[in-house]
Amino acid sequence: MALSRRILPVLLRRVNGGGWVAPALSFSAPARALSTATAAAEPPPPASDEEESVVVKGVRISGRPLYMDMQATTPVDPRVLDAMLPFYLHRYGNPHSRTHLYGWESDAAVEEARARIAALVGADPREIFFTSGATECNNIAVKGVARFYRDRRRHVITTQTEHKCVLDSCRYLQQEGFDVTYLPVRSDGLVDLAQLEEAIRPDTALVSVMAVNNEIGVIQPLEEIGRICKEKGVPFHTDAAQALGKVPIDVNRMGIGLMSLSAHKIYGPKGVGALYLRRRPRIRVEPQMSGGGQERGIRSGTVPTPLVVGFGAACEIAAKEMDYDHRRAAALQQRLLDGIRAQVDEVVINGSMEHRYPGNLNLSFAYVEGESLLMGLKEVAVSSGSACTSASLEPSYVLRALGVEEDMAHTSIRFGIGRFTTEEEVDRAIELTVHQVKKLRDMSPLYEMAKAGIDLKSIEWSQH
Amino acid sequence: MAAAVTSPVRSEVLSLFRSFLRTSRQFSDYNIREYTRRRAADAFRENRALADAPTAAAAFAEGKKQLEVAKRQAKNTMFHATLLTKMW
């Protein structure tokens, strides 16, 4: 096959329109012998427009889609990259090397980054421990605390809308004999404080409630939860990966005992995160990574200087830009919502609108099938539900916990707006979404029936 | 070296702003390009009202530092620009 590709251009002529034609020559017989039947039917390689369009998953697109999936990950801010590069170029020492300049400067950079992260959340630098990401932090927090206090405490409380790593860690603890309470949430996504207070037992080791939900963008009442936990003497852990740098966090005002932070959600590099662990009163955890005792024994392993420096730079930038970014995100979210609602009806926002981080908008479109909606939105990079669950066909467990019906859960789309999102991108996203929703609704008999006033729930579908 | 800190002259500030706009055009990524332009414009507009000399001088110095960062990174992204550039 490869041989014929090389020989064919020599023996055949390319014509306009992209076809191949065999020259009327006497020695076309050898060409025939070498070529296979499929060679003639082979489409010619795209010539000059290769740089302009590409076929991905069966769809031809002529450029990168516009990115509106900020909850999955964020682009690296050029200022962050600028801070990281020297540590990939010439300052490549291991921060734990104590005997030479490379180690000393690396260590100094790590400590400076630690201080910047601590400043953003109102903590002491000695309370910040670097890990490989928020998932590892959640594992250390949930499993580490429960195992450390396993003699006296046997109960863990969390919510049904937590990130998969927290839920999975809790399930793991259940196998070890712990009791876990998965608190339900209200239909607006917020946890019920009275239920939380009731659920706390004398042997509760940990309460884990995430600050900002990655799927629906709802902000939980951290101060109230912290107050309840402090009264009852239970450590309060929060997964603040989506909240860091976007909403103000103060670990003392909010009574937070442990906190998981992630760099790649605030325009930092991927592969690094930090765990906040309170010193007064001291919260102890059992380390999950055994080794040389780095990071005060909490997390062994070489601290990745470039990534950590990037994380510190991202936090410094976030501290300065939080207000500006928040105002912009709120304005853009309003623009997106108004634009879509002005042209299509039966759009439902999943999660509370008042207690929401504005950069995360999760919408459900009634009478539209989710997969086909996403297939038509290839020019916009959005996601339906969370990246963690997108591999399976089941609807998002977060939406199910909100009480959203299965058909609406399937059609949910999550729009992520960030620091770099522009008005033109939002307008284009509106245009594409509305176009696709209208197209699908035109084809939908359910929509027709609903418009005619028929109550879909009262229909008796015939059995075949 | 106890000279009084002077606030920057208007022409200096305008020249810095123009440099930002020029540098922003060098970014091959649409989002970063637009952000640099917009953030610079908003920052200069906000700091226009700064009255006293030390804060104005500090803001100007900060602006110059940020310009250096932007220039370095604009060159970076130019070299790493891929064929699959944005839709616009």
C-alpha cells in the first residue's frame, strides 16, 4: 500500500478536481500490475488546505474550537509560564539538596510559592503542603484523617455532590469498617445545615463539603458549616479546587481544618496542588505516600519546583485579579444566559443562581437529546456534566442528587467562563447553541406535543 | 539617593500603553492577545485617577515589569504556534 503511494504519483497524473488519471502509455501494464484496485479509488491527499482544516472524529473543523470548559482545566496564564521557565532552563536544582546553590535557590523559590499560596487563603505558610493535585489532597484528607483517628472516631460525613475522589475515598473507608453519611442536597444544590448538624455524632472524624461544585457552580455556606463543625469539635475539610482564587477564602473565618487546592483550575500548571492542614488546633493525618519524609512527613517525594513556582505565581495573580475577573465573569454569564433565553424557551439552570460562582453555568434544555446536542456543538468546547463521568453513559450523579429528572440530566451543558473569555466567544457560543437546540427541537415530536399542551407524563406509550 | 519619587510623565505613560498594545498583537493565541489588550486598557484607565506621586510611580514601574513579561511570552508563543490556530 505504501509502495503504491510512492509509485503512483510517478506513473499517474494528478488532474484538477483531485482525481488521478493514468497516462495513455504503452507501459501502463506494469503500473497495473503494481497498483491495487483500491488505489484508483483512493482519495487524493489534501494539498494546500491541510493547514486550514482538519477532520477530527469524523467532523471537519477549520481551527481550534472556542474554549468554554474552564471547570475541566484552564489555560496557563503567560505570566505564570514566565515565572516557571527559569526553573526548567537553568535553575533546575532539587529543593531538598542542601549542599549547593542549585538546591538553595530551588528551596527558596518553593518557600516563596508556599507563602503566596498561604496568603491567598489566609493561612500560615507552614500549613501548606504540596501534592500532585486536588485528588491526592482529597485522598490524604479523607483517608489520612480517618485512619489517624481510627481508634476513637469511626464516622465520616460528606455530601452526595462531592467530587468522585472524595466519594471513592469514603467508599474505601466503608470497606475498612467506617460509617459514612452521604448528606443529600436541596434542589438548588446547597446542603441543609440542620441535617448536617443532626448527622454529626460524637465519633465523627471528618466533615467534607466542597466549596464550589465543579459541575453546577454552587457555592456552599462554608462559614456556617465551619461554625457548626467547630462547635461540635469535628475537623472540617473542603475541596476548594474550583473556589481558590475565584471567591475569597479565609480559613480562619470559615473554620476550615483541611483544604484541597489545585493549580490547573486557576491558570496554573497541571500536576500540582496543595493541602492546607491547620496547625492550631493541630489536625493530624496519616501520610499516604511513604518515603524520605519531605513536606514535614505529610507527603514524601521531590517537590516539583517549576510546578510549585507556577502555582505560587498563579495564586499571586489571582489575589490581584480576583475582583476584576469576578466582575467580568458575572457580566459574561449574564450575557450568555440572556442571549440563550431570548431565543429558546424551556431552559433550566441547574443549581442555585444566588449562591453561584459566575463562571460556571449548567443549563438543561428540555426536549433535546444531550448527545446530539453535544455532537452539533463541535465548534465550542463545552462539557456535559463533569469530565470524570463523561466516559460512561450514565447521567451525572450531581444532577441526580439535585433531583433533576433523567431526560433533563442528559441534556445538561456546562459552560465555563474564565479570565480569558471574550464577549465575541460568548456571542458565538449563544449562536451555536441556539441554532443546534432549535434544529433538534424542530425534529422532536415530544416538543411538538408539549407545545400542543399534551402532558407528556400522562401518555401511555404502547408496548411492542 | 533620596530624590523625591516623581510620578511618570504623560508621554511616558502613553508610550508604555502603546507598547502594550503592540506586544499584545504579537501573541498568536486569540484569547491571550485579547486579554493582554483589554487588561492593559482597563488597568491604565483605572490608574489614570491616581493622584499622589508614589503610588503612580509604583503603578508605572509595575506596568513596565508586566510589559517585559508580556514581551518575553509573546516571543515564546510565536515560536510554539501550531497549525491548528483558533477559529478567529
